[in-house]
Amino acid sequence: MLVPVRCFTCGSLIADKYNIYVKRVRMGEKPANVLDDMGVKRYCCRRMFLSTVETINQLLPYYEVLMRKKEEIESSG
């Protein structure tokens, strides 16, 4: 997952808080309460947490299929 290191708008450091945020939200806490507890008050920084998408999990299946196809081609040739 590529989390932005800093908020795009204000430049505040956010990457060090992202893993904590994800763990607590997955445990069932409300995202707003987690961000408040961590001291993330600016709405621009909150946006960075709420809008980050874990794209690696979406791309990994395609990469695995591509690698299998490559191995098949190399082994048949």
C-alpha cells in the first residue's frame, strides 16, 4: 500500500498514523472517533485517510496470472 507521506494540502505528516488507523477501523471503531483520538483534526488530513484505497490487493491477482502465463511460455519454448 502506498500511503501518502504528507497531506497534499497542508503538508502535515500522516503516513506514521495510517497503520494504526487501519487496525482500529478493522477492529470495529468508527473512523471519525479514531481520527479524533489520533489528533487528526484538519479536514484535509482526514480526507487523506478516508480516501486512500489499497490498490495492491486489487492488482495482485492480475500480477499472479501474468507470472503464471510467463512461466508457461518459458517452459513450452
